[in-house]
Amino acid sequence: MHKIAADLTRMLGSQQVLWEREHLVTYGFDATAALEATAGCVVLPKTTAEVSEVLRYAAQNKIPVVARGSGTGLSGGSVPVPDCIVLCLVQMDRLLELDEKNLTIHVESGMVTQKVTELADAAGLLYPPDPGSMKISTIGGNVAENSGGLRGLKYGVTRDYVMGLEVVLANGEIVSLGNKCVKDVAGYSMKDVFIGSEGTLGIITKVLLKLVPKPQAKKTLLATFSQMDAAGETVSAIIAAKIVPCTLEFLDRITVRCVEEYMHLGLPLNAEAILLMESDGHPVVVEEEARQMAEIARGRGAMAVQLAQNEEEAIQLAAARRTAFSALARVSPTTILEDATVPRSELANMIRFIQQTAAKYEVTIGTFGHMGDGNLHPTFLTNEKNTAEMARVEKAMAEIFDHAVSLGGTITGEHGVGLAKKAFLPKAIGDASLELLRQLKCTLDPDNILNPGKIFD
Amino acid sequence: MATQEELHQALVDIGRANPEGHQGASTYLKLLDYSVLQQCIHCGMCLPTCPTYDETKLERNSPRGRIALMRKIADGRLEITQAFGQELYFCLGCLTCETVCPAGVRYGEMFEHARADIEQVGVLRNPVRNFVRAITLRWIFTRPQALRIAGRLIWLYQASGLEFIVRKLKLTRLLPARLRALEPLMPRVQRYFSDALIRPIETPPNQKYRVGLLTGCVQDLAFSQVNRDTADVLLANGCEVVTPPAQFCCGSIHAHNGELELAKQMARRNLEGFDLERLDALITNAAGCGSHLKNYAHLLQDDPAFAKRAKQWSKKVRDIHEWLAEIGIRAPTTSLRQTVTYHEACHLCHGQKITRQPRQVLRAIPGLELVELPESTWCCGSAGVYNITQPEMSQKLLQRKMANIGTTGAQIVASANPGCSAQLEAAVRDSTLNVKILHPISLLAQAYRKGDAQG
């Protein structure tokens, strides 16, 4: 055991400090492909005070600290810095308060997102953000990455639900930011600085979230298109018709094929695009919106439009989208899930560009994603052992990000920058913005011990 | 006697510190097709469904963590250490992770190879463990006669009243703590084994199919009535039942405990025991066996003499519920007015993805009310010999299972795996819960019998 682990063990006890190689290997990565490093030790705090104690020790000794929840990130944000302290927060997962009068829930940051949803649901409420990893991702991780999900168009993202945070700063100081007030303009909105900060500015230990009433009804439809543009136009027409569906999801040709091969749902293999649409809210409005969306899809030349008549049929229709990632992930050894995002009006253009780029570099990319908010998931099906192909994947990826930015979009809609997108950030946000980010980091973490080397150098 | 020499050899083999001299390095994981190891995309979706991770919240105790270790070992970047050995034996092998894995990782295969490596390198060896493994894996579970003799001895102990006296006088206190904790787990061995209850060939009047019946090991000794019930249910559904009186262990216990070569031997012996061409299906009623029996094709794929036959075998193996669903269940005419809940054996729901069919069997019985069990697919902690090797974690899982059973208010718990049934029965004996543990097929057989008696 080296000195750092020994010191931390003295502070927190041997149960909460891991340093054996068989432990460290398993905290060496997150859900990002091909990124790995070995920490010096892993600490599993149970209280904010313990987090503060660890940070004070790290600050004194200038040891890097990498925060981690369940390690489901897709940009390498929680991949350790060599010899760092990994601060894994999964054991801080208590419910502090569910306030049905103010519609808020206050939890420790290690609580699994699904649990937050279940607690809200039991009180007849909804916590809308639903990132794909919600069954195991922690709410603290969601806040640190400002995670999205399938309901972004209507309900927004994690940031829209964070009312307050408890954060431990780089020097071990504990600050409480925000409160239950809907309106609060006392000082800078500092909580917003920490949302999406990827563990580089402070360690989030408690989260106060806004909840909303559960919608009474939901209606699900699935439309199949033989032309990509027809699908794109359908989305534009739905938005133009002042309908705000809670789901407007898309699968491209490759994804449809993979899903059909895996699930045998009876999807047409000549489909260029499939749209899954859902409306939720008051039953009468939901009924009317579903009817309108079906009409719009047919009017734009959909090959088929299926309207679910009951919950069971709805689940069936949603199966294609729900299994999209699984269907792609089993095709090849390495799956790289990206999240290039563009304004909605540019979706058809972007999807076409991705397909052309895949052909140009002879790589396989299945694209699915959130049409409603312009957030696409071009998914590279490759093999990290094949260096020649990986080089082509890198090139294709760079071109796709460049194109997204040139269309007024962004390099990442919901996964964060971390290590994976670091090289693309300067082009995406510009030098002046990057300098502002650096200054902020320097103010809050002068010794650069919090997740150093992530987002930017 | 040759057999005595063989036993001696078995003890010598298993006790040898390191027969091949590869201290720390992998043979089996390295032999695996690399794509199997590489398939994990470390997304973490397996974590919330893993009973050991759920308990400890330590990454190492999750499938994703274990796969990372296995991959490092296959890459030659990590030695096979004692900690690795302990980790792989802390895993239940419940395969829940395979059910939820978006990337289709074949965890079971990696797990078997890892345990084979651990045994070959010998990081967990100690005299007691070596001795127990030699006696059980190499001796008793490779010889049908030895297994039945062992069963007979346990039966004598239990039926003669000796067990009663030992317990009454609390003589178990004389045993080492570990063994003392195990004594109550011993399943009740039956007076008659399957060969005494089932004739080699039984033919129904309206024969439509001809099937082989696999009688299992624990099933044969502790639940032989389930085998009789299975034969009765098959007969009632137009199947001629072929049951060789002496059958070999399917080898799942070997494959799961790091003896892959022995597992292959057992598979070959079983392949020789049945005339496959003349059978429509091979029926098993034990989830753990079924899951492994279906894997013979894969296990023997590189064996030129047996690969073809093993493929044919795997195609014909059916879990009894699966088979009944395929051919259509004849509904019993009389009703059983009871409430039942269904505990899903891991190797049925995760190992074989059979979840619908056992419920179909239960629903086919008039009057029987099926109450769904919360967390029905969560492992009960039996997991082969896990309740013996990891009593602490096993007990935690068992308590969780019993608490869930308690909430259903059911009078019967249906379970289709002898390991689970023995584990649950032991727990019921110790609790105030008044429930019976029965195989779904036994319930169906009861209903048929009641109908015959009335009609």
C-alpha cells in the first residue's frame, strides 16, 4: 500500500479505501470505448464531511481527484488520471426529503437516477430527464454531465430540474447553492456553473431537484419512411404545427436492419427512416395531437403509420427504438456512441452527411437519436484492435463534428467533453470562450487537482 | 481395485500444486476467442441487476468489473492471483447480466474459463478444499453408482433417526463451525431413486412423441418424485418416455467449478447414453442441468469425434415447460384450489430465457391462482454449491427471497430447479412461513392424478 492509500485509510477506515490492483483495474474506465488509466486508490465516502476531508488532504498534497458515480459516462469524464484518487460516490445514496408541497426531492448525489424516478412516481410526480443509462447512472453524475434523454424536446434536460446543489470545493470547503424558491436572484446563479462541469470545478454531494405532475395520458405512434427527407420534413411540420411531442425519436436504415435482425419485429428492411412519436398530457389533447401527427406523417409520404391502441401495443411500437443501441452494440466488438447535435432544421442534412462520410471512410455508422431536439447518435461499429479501421473512424468522426459545428450545431449534445471530445472543443466554442472556461477553472481550482486534463488542458 | 487407484489418482491430481507449471498465467481465458472478451462495452447496465454488486456497491463485485479483470488476464497484463480467484468464486454465476447485457456478452463462458484457469494455477488450493473437490467433482459426480451410494448413506442417516438424535443431542456442535452451518442445508434424500420409480420405457395409449428423460443428480436423489411426475406429465401429453436407469451427471457442476475437461468427459458419456435419432426431444426438469445440456454443442465444438452429435443433442434438449408449451398442454379437468407464486431459477430465466412457459403450466391448472413474486428473477443464493462455498452472501439472498415470498401470501412456491428447491425448503423449515416448495410439473401431475381418481 503506498502512502496516499495509507493516509486515506487512517482517515476513513480500510472498508472505504481500495488500493489493491484487482480493485483498481475495475475503476480504470467508464462506458467510453478505448480509454483507460489506473488510479492510485479509490475512496468510497459515506458523508459530505468525508468528501471534504479527502479534498483537503488532496489539496494539501496536490493529488488529482477524479469524481465518479457508476461510471456510465460516454466521454471519458470519470476515467482516472494516472495515480489519482478516485472519489466514488455510489455509497452516498440517501433520500433526504421528498417535499410534495413544493414538488421537490432532495437526495445525495450517489442515488441512482432510476431510484429518483421511482420515488417521484410513488408520490404521483415525474422526474422527466431519462438518460439511457438511468437504471444505474447516479444523479450526481447526471448533474455533472448535464445529461439529456428521450424527452428533451418537451421537458428539457437535467439542468432544467436542478434547484439546488451542495458542492465540496477544491480546498475542501462545503457550499450550498440554490434553494426551493422558484424565483431567486440573490447573487450569481452559481449552481449553474457546476451543472455540466464534469467534476472539474467541485464535487457535487447533494442535489435538490424539481418534480412535475405526472401526465395523465400518453399515445404512441410509429411511422416508416422510404426517404430520409420525408422523415425530416415530418419532424419540421410537427414542430411548425405547434405540437410539442414528448418523444420524437428516429432510427436510420442501418439501425433498422440491426434491430430487425436482433428482435424480428417485422420492420420493413427497405425503410430509410423510422420515427417514434409520443404525445403526453391531458387525454383529449393527447388524442388530438396523435391524430395530427399521424396525418402529417402520411401527408409527407410515410410508407406506414401505426397508432398504438393500448399500453401493450405502445410498448411494442417503442421496442424498436428502445433496443436500437443493443441491436447495434452486438454487431461488432467495439461500439462508439457519439452525440453530434444540430438545430432541428438541419437534421436531414446532417444525417445524409453522416451516411456519406461512412461510405467515404469505409466505416459502419448506425444513426439513431432524438429528432425532436436535434441530438443524433451516430454509432460507430468497429474493432479497437483494428488500428487501420480505427484511424478511419477517427477521421470520419472529426469530419462529422466539423460539419455539425458548421451547421450551427455542437460536438456533444448530452455526453460531455471529457477526454473524448477535448480535441474538438476549441473549434466548437472558439478561443475567447475557451479562455473564459480556463479562467473559471483557475479561480475555483487554482492547483488544478479536480479531474485535471478533462474538457481542456 | 481399479476404482480405488482412480480415486487415489484423482486426489493426487487435484492436490498437485501446479501440474503444468504456469503459476499466475492463464491458459483457458487465453484460449477463448478474443471477441468474446472484447464484446463488453462496459456500459454498466449489468450493475443494478447483479446480486453481489447490489449488496456491496464495489465495482469488482460486478460483471463489468470481473470482465475487466478477465480481459487483463487474457491480455497477460494481470496475473491470476488469489484475490482474482476469490472474486470469481464470489460470483454466483446467475447469468442475470447476460439477460440485460445490451451487447450480448457471453459472461457464462468467460466465467467457466476463468474458474478453469483458477483451478489450473491453483491460487485457491488448500488441503481441505482439495480433498472435498477430489471426492465430489472427481469421484462422486463422475460415477452414477458412487452418487447413489452417497445418496443411500445420507438417506440412512436421515431415515434411521440418527439425524434426529444427532440434532436432539446437539452433536453437530462437535463439528467445525463451517460444517455445522452446512448440516441443515442437506437436502432430504428420498427412499426411492428415479430408477426405482420409472421404468426404462413407458408408453402412453395415444403416443404422439418419443422423448428421453434426463433424471439429473440432486433431482434423482432428493427429488426423485419430480422425475416420476415429469414422466407422468409427459405420458399424459402423448409422449413415450425413455429413461435409462443409470445416467451420468450432465457435467454442469464440473463446468461451473473449473473442471472443463471433466465437463467434456461427462458430456461425451451422456451423448453415448441416448439413441438421439430415435428421440423427438431430450427432456430435463432441472434448470441448472438444462442450461448446461443445451451448451454441449459449444462445449464439444472442437472435438472431432463428438462435435456433430453434440450439435444434434443441443438441438433436441428441451426444458419440460418449454416442451409442453411447444406441443400444447392438455389441461387437467379437476381443479387445485390453492395460491401459488413462481420463483424463477436463474438457469431457467437467464440461462435459457424461459419465463413464459412455466407460468403457462401453472395457469393451465384450473383453480390454481398464480400470484406474481416480487423480484422473481433475483437469485435465491443457492447457485449450485454457492450456499456451501459462500454461506454469508447466500444467506443474505435467501432472506431477501423469503421476505418477497412472504409478501405474496401464497401457499405454494413453484420452483423448477433442485438447488433452489433445497435452499428454499431449508429456509422454510427454519421460518414461520407456512409454504410448500413444489416443482410446477409436480403440481400439474397432481392435478392430472386428481382428475384420474375422480373420473
